[in-house]
Amino acid sequence: MPRTGHHWRYLVPRLTARHTVVVPDLRGLGDSDHPADGYDSATMSDDIAALMAFLGHDSYGVMGEGWGW
């Protein structure tokens, strides 16, 4: 099951001393909007790229969990 930003609440404080941490809820999860144009991984990847560009990050790492069943 995909996780919201709330899931990472204990890990984020351990990372922020050495890293800038951005923890957005992916579209359709948590308090995010439920847009009609989809929840596929390619669209969500585009969302993250747009967010990071908006925040001024030219390069960044991505961390997450698998959604396997």
C-alpha cells in the first residue's frame, strides 16, 4: 500500500540534519488532490520532477517503498 507523508514522520528528523527533505503526498493519497487524469507512476514521477524544479533543485535523490503485493 502506498504511504503518505505521515508514514515518514519518524525518519525525517533523522535525515534533516544532513539533507534537505521533501515529503509530498503523491496524488490521490493523504490530503492531496484527487485529479481525474490518473494515479499512474509515470504521472506521479512527473509531479515530483515538477515539484523539485519549482523548489529550485536541479538534482536530487528519491527514496520510497515498493508497492508490491
